[in-house]
Amino acid sequence: MKRNRHTEEQIISILKANERGVSIAELARQNGVTEQTLYRWKAKYSGMEV
């Protein structure tokens, strides 16, 4: 069964780092996810606040 590794709060904070100028590739490496996952999160969680 699939499990969640990151909470919504963590995902939003990762996306905020991207808005501050950190590249997607750097964020993917730091958080152990693929770039595609970050783009999926961006589509789903963009505009949300913690």
C-alpha cells in the first residue's frame, strides 16, 4: 500500500522555496522526490497557505 512521505504543510513549504528562487532540480534532490512529483504538487497545491 502506498504511504505519504510528506505532509501538506511540508509540500507547501517546499513549493514556497521554489517561489523564492530555488530550482526544481535542487528541491527534488534535497527532498528525495522526482522533478515530476514537484510539478504535480505545484499543480495541486499552488496558491495554498499553511
